[in-house]
Amino acid sequence: MGRTSRMFDSWTRGRSLQAFSDSYRPFDRQKEFHESNAKYRLFGGAAGPGKTTALLWEAIGQAREVAGCDTLLLRRTYPELESSLISQFRRDVPRSMYKSYNESKHVVTWKNGSTTRFGYCRNESDVYQYQGAEFLFIGIDELTHFTLKQWQFLTSRNRCPARVYSDGENAGKTIVPCMAGATNPGNIGHAWVKALWVDKEVPAGFERSGYRASDYEFIRARLDDNPIYANDLDYRRTLESLPEHLRRAFLDGDWNVFAGQYFGIFDYGRHTVRPEEIRLEPWWPRWVSIDWGFQHPSAVYWHCAVPVDSRQSSVFSSERGSPQRWAGHSAQNASSSSPNENCELNTENRLIVTYREFVQNGLSPRMLAQAIAERSGREAISEVFLSPDAFAHRTSESSIAEQLGDVLVVNGLPRPAPADDDRISGWQLMYQMLESNAWLISEDCEKLIECLPQLVHDERRKEDIRKVEGDDSADAARYGLVSGGRLAGVGPAFGPARAGQAPPFYSPGSAPPFVHGMPLDEQIARRVSATDPTSRAIHYQRLETEARKQSRPKPLPHRRG
């Protein structure tokens, strides 16, 4: 496929495309990207080598070189598209170079009849909007934000009718479609992108017979390869000050830093929801989860238990579609294949929506509590779950939990209870809820959405997640799902035996295990809902018995012989 190389030579010699040399002078690594003959190219690795710029001008060059063709540039979401590719196009491409730009459709029409379309694929199914289209070139910025299925479908749109160049240096040469991606390591697509381009291996879900390593070329670029940033000490310091795993990814372009992703299943379009799409009724249970920090950020999340069943017409706005799609089970399979055969909640499935985020460091306990109260407004918050260490850690005469609680109670919110801090079962529950579509996260929760794809298995304890700087959001969300799950009717999940199923529902009258660090009387009082004195006494006695059984040490096994 020498076409790309010859086309690039025509840019730099400034023949019929003199405007390109005035507006875009590629440096060495960008030039290597343009000259590559591979069908599928990947450019970048580290931050700052001019990846987006190279991708934009590759699409422009091919559209101008081949009359009447279509090219496509993609990002995962529209805000990302607007702030990168479209912004650079408006800033760097002279108006005299193109015929028109349709602002509403984001389509550039060039003077030779070719087009360049700017698009985005927020949900995995959004790629099907291009079904039936043909693009000579498809460029995907931040490729690791996309799933393998999205990439595979788009390769089927990378085609054009058999054509040859009619004049010039390329006369008689075949026009060959190609694709390119630009990205840093990390995010949801890290594993499959690394496999195809870096490791030259077939990723899971990819037909081995359809893979030819020679089709894939990785043009590795680092900050030093961009003369604009190579000597920018301020930008370099910014990258060097990132947490270690992000520094290794963005400054060094290290693809091994995210090996062993824990939440590789997490997908932006599948597990997130736009704030305007959420309809939360005021009587649905809501609770707050907090991971306390001072030097490290305090992370706070608001959650709501949303009932979803076949009798409801809309839990979310019509734009999102049928609510059954987002339930832990569908109403159809709930009755036939239930994790708890005796569960009376089978006909009314629930999911948890995490709808608000507050992450900030340097706040005293009372300042944090006031910020939580202000953001909660008049919402009926049922529970506040706080990291257990805050009940033991004292900054003055009172513990962190006591200081938080004093301010929360004054503002009409519950006093904090210790969150369940079983890390392994908590991460498993989070994974299982993502797998079964039982957890949705509002796009307002930017830190949490950014954090989840970066978490990897702990090498010393495979079932756990390696602790890294910036994981506060994941810890706070875990507290909310595990400890608050009983408000949503969701119980703890344990391990791969339940893969593909939603977490089990609590049957009426059952309850999650008692937690350490909170007075037993208070835990029991929170669970007794009866108002009749006799019923309350019966329930209280039963819960006391359950608590004693739970805390009773297990007998040692008998020795034989």
C-alpha cells in the first residue's frame, strides 16, 4: 500500500497541496505515521506527541487526494469530540481549503467533492449508525476508549469501490482503504489494543483466522518526539506529578502498567447514563457513601435504589429505551431462573443508580459534612455509610465519624454508620453488578468513571485490587454498593459461580451480616421497622440471636487418631 507514502511526499513537496505545508508541518514521528503502509496503524503511547493532530491531517490528506471519497473521524463522546478533533479543525484548517462545513452534522465538504465526518459512539450500539456507509479512511482518537466489538464493526465500513488514480505520480495505482487509531495506554479497550498492536497477539473475541500481524503497525511516540513540548518543563512537571501508574502511562507510554485490569468489563455507554435521562422518584431509597480523607481526597457518592419491572413503562427517559434493558434481571428470566427461589422480590427487580459525586481533599470533617448536606438538599437520605477507619481516627476530642455526624444530624441527615470494608467480596459485587447491568453511573461522576478502568489485580493477592493513588472513588462506591445494597434489595455476591447473573436479592426478613465498629443495639434498631411494641420485641430478640450466631467462633476441626 504505497499510496499513503506517495501521498505524504506530495504534501511535503507542496505541489497541488501547498496549503497543507503552510498549515501542517509534521515532525519526524508524525511523518513516520503518515508514511506507514500498514492497513491498521496505531500512533502514540505517551501524552503529548501530537496524536490527534496527525489523525486529523491524515483524514484531510486522504479526502483531498481522492476525489469523491468519504472519511470518518471518531471519539467516544461528543464533548471529547468537540474539545479535540473539531476544535483543532476550526483552529488549524484554513477556510480557503474546504467548500463548506455543516455545523449540525459535523461534516466537512472538500472542493473535490470528498467529505470528512466528525462522529462519536457513546453507546456500543452507536456504531450501527454507520451501517451501509463506506469510508476510505477511518480514524479513531483515543482508541482505548472503544470496545473490540466497535472496532470490528467499523472495519467492515472501511471500504470503497475499486478505483485507481487517473493522473499524477500515482496514476494507475489502486486506492486502498485503511484505518488508524491514536491513544494512550489505559481505559476500557487497553487489553485488546495492546494485544493487536503491541504484543501482536489475538485478543479474546477476535477470530484467529482473521488476524495478520503484518496488517498492524504501532508507531510509538513520546513527549520528546514533539518539539513543541519536548522542552516544555511545566508540562513535563505536570505529567511527572501524576500518580505512578498514570505517570508511567502518560509520560513513558508504558503499556504494561494496566495489565490485568479488574473492571475490563466496564463500558462507558453501557454502564453510564446522562444526568438528564435519570428520573428518580422522591420516595425511592437513597443513601450516601463516603471514603474519608484529608491529604488524600474525600470521595462521596449518592445512590438510589431504582425499581425496574415489566409493569413500569419508564424509569429513565424514552431516549434510553426500555427500562428492562438496565435491570439486574429481566422480568422474563426472573421468574424462571432466580438466584433465590424463595425470594418474593423476583417480580420487582432493582438496580442501583449512582447519581452524584463529590471528591475533594483538604476538608475537615465538619466542612465535608456541610458540603454533603448542601448537595443533598431536601432529598430523603436513608443512610450514610462511612469508611470504618473514620470511627477510630480522632483529630481532636471526637472521632472523624462523630464530627461528621454532628453536622449531618443538624442538617436532617442520618448519623454515619460504618461501611462494610470486605474488599474482595466488595469488588466481586461491583463486577457482578456491572456484568448484569444492575449498576448505572451518572456521567456527572467523572472521577469514578475515570478510576474504574484503571484498577488492576493485586499481584500478591489476585482477588483484590492493587491500591494506587486516586482509588478513593472506587472505595467510596464499593461502600455504597455493599453496605447500601440492602436498601436496593441486593445482597453480596461471591465469585465467578454467579457470572452473568445479577447479585442475589434479600428475601423479606433477611438481612446482610452485622458489621464491626458500630454498636449492636444501633444496628438492630435500624433493622426493626415494626411499630407495634410486641412485634418490635420479637424482631429485636430474633436479630440479637442472629448476631450472636454470627459472632460465635467456629469450632476447630477434630483430629483423627
